[in-house]
Amino acid sequence: MLRAMPPSRVKPLAGWSVVAAFVLIGIALFATVWSTRSSVISASAAVRSGQARAIEQAVRADLADLDAFPSTQDLETILAQHSEKGLRYLAMVENRGQIVAAVGTPTVAAIDDDAPGPGRQLDTGEGRLRMTLRPFRRMKAGGRTPRFVIEVEPVQANALREAATYTLGVGVVAAISLLGVAIVLVRREARRNADERARERERRLAHLGEMSAVLAHEIKNPLASLKGNAQLLAQMLAKSQPEGDKQRTKADRVVDEAVRLEQLTNDLLRFVRTGAIQRTAIDPAALVREAAGSVPGDVTVETSAAPATWSLDAARIREVIVNLVDNAVAAGPPVAVAVRTDQRTLVIEVADHGPGVPADEREKIFEAFFTGKTQGTGLGLAVARRVVELHGGTLTVHSSPRGGALFRAEIPES
């Protein structure tokens, strides 16, 4: 039993290690940025409160410097002085909650329900803090001591949060970019490896072709003479010797072996010649029915979904179908053959009820001289795949849903 030499293995990509490295770097980057953002957010809460306290003290100092009861103009001046630091609203309120004077725009109009007690901060929910200043004993209006309510936008804390969020976004983009680069590198390396394997396969096929051509030509003529003389001897012994005679049996055996060697040389020559195809528009259903019907055995053909015409090299595709059906019948009948189209691709399937093809041999069986049979050259499937590839298609083997093997040839439109 001939077995093909194992193909030279291209070193697998440092690829997956590169991907792992990039992914780990991306995760580490994201984790670092996220941790930094969380720390900044926590710190910004303290910055926010501290900034509000600082503005509160500054406003209180400005109000304390006034010689008289503050007017609206005084409040506008104080607001303008501290607006860059985050002061957005300043109101003077009577004890009953009536606003005496106010400048700026509040987030919440009501004072009684929304003004915190002195020294406390109220988050308005719109990014501001509302605070009530401690009352000034010397300031009175109509016998009442007014309160001052301010709203502060924590500019520095918000800037820290925005910077942290921006940094997180940059980190996420960087991590995704690293993963994208890793995927591109893997795909490029995988494509390069596939191209290298394909070139190696072509080189091996070329060497095998050269060897096969020389071998076949050297054997063919002497073999023809040997076969002819063996047949003549067998015919002479058939006339003079009774059936079952040892000499006659030996002569018949010589003829059988000569026929087998002749088939081998023909297979070798056919393998060498798989280099060009002549495509014409034909009826694929008729071709499949005729080719499958030429193989004796329990074979059914389904062509109801076949296209009316397809561009094929009829003789070469017939050879493919005959080979697949013959192998399927040998593996285990009944055999089901189907031809159909799938997204502008002609699909020919041959399914058997045999033991199937092990997963680790589903590529090897298409290698030249690989065979699991006790007899045979192991060239049939190699030639079949080559013919389908010359049509721009693929020939693969799968597990059949009914059990056994399912060979699928897919040939796109020309």
C-alpha cells in the first residue's frame, strides 16, 4: 500500500503567541486605564467638595467686605469675580425662603426645599453643588437676617473626570487597535503559510509528475509487449490445457498483473496530464447521471435542483464523478449522488454508507499515492481534486448525515 510522504510542515505562526501577547497587552492597558480612571473619579469627589468649599469661603469673604447691605449690583460683581472658578448662582434669601436678590441661573428654582443647611452641600443632579452660607449677624433687611445661597460648578473636578474618561476611551481604542493588529498579523501569516503550503504542494506535484511521466513512459512499451505475449500464452494454454491447470492459472495471473500494471501506467499518465481544461456549456444533470450510471452498484442520482447548463470540461468532470462514485460503492452502498446550485456555485455531492473518513485523514486522502486500499495507486482522488481546482473549485470530504463519507465538489461560475 503506497502512502504519500508527509508534506513539509511550515512552522506554525508565532501567530497565536503574537495574538496572545497583543491581547494581554491590550487587557493590561485597559485595566491600567480603568484603574486610573476609577482613582481619578474617587479623587475628583474630594476635589469637587474642596473646590466648592473654597468658592464658599471666597464669596463669604467678599460679602463680609461690603460696608452696606448687598445690592444686586454687588452680587453680580461677586459672581463675575468667581465665575471662572465655577460660581454659577448667588441668591440672597429671607428666612421664609423669599428671594430678595439673585444673579446667575439656578438649576432648581425653589429655595426652601432645595437649600441645604449651613456648611452642607447638596448635589443638584446637574453637575452642580448648592450651598448655604452661614448668616451674617450684622446684615439685616427689615429686621431679618438674610441667607445667601450659591451654586458651584466644580470645574476642576469635572475636568479631571473628563480627562479620565477621555483617557479611558483612548485606552479602549488602543486595546481594540492592538487586537485588530494582532488579527491582521495572524490572518496575514496564515495566508502566507497557506500560500507556502500550496507552493510546496505544487512543487511536490511537479516532482511527482516528472517522475511519473518518466516511469510511465519507460514501462508502457515493455509492458505492452509483456501483456500481449502473456495473453497469447494464456489463449494457447486455454486451448490445450483443461480449466484449473496450474500452468493455465499462472498464465492468467501474469495477464491480470500485466493489466494492473497497465492501469497503473495509465493512472500515472493521467496524473501528469492534469494541467489544462476545455470548458464548454453542458447539461450537468445529464453528465452526472451518465457518469454515475457507468459505475455498477446501488447508486441513486438526484438532479431536480441542477441548473440547465454549466461551463465545465465534460470529460474531466466525468472522470471525477466516476472516481468518486466508484470509491463510494467500494466503501459501502447504497450511494447517493446529487447535483445542485448554491449561491452561483455548482455543487456535486457523493455520499456513501461506509465507515467514513477519519478527521486526520481528510486531507491526506487527496495526496498522490495515498490509499487505504490493498490495491490501487492512490492517484484517483489526487487527480479528481486537481481537476476540480483547475475549474476554480474545491473538492472536500465530510461526514455524511446518513453515516459514511460525503464528498463535495464545488465549482463556481466561470
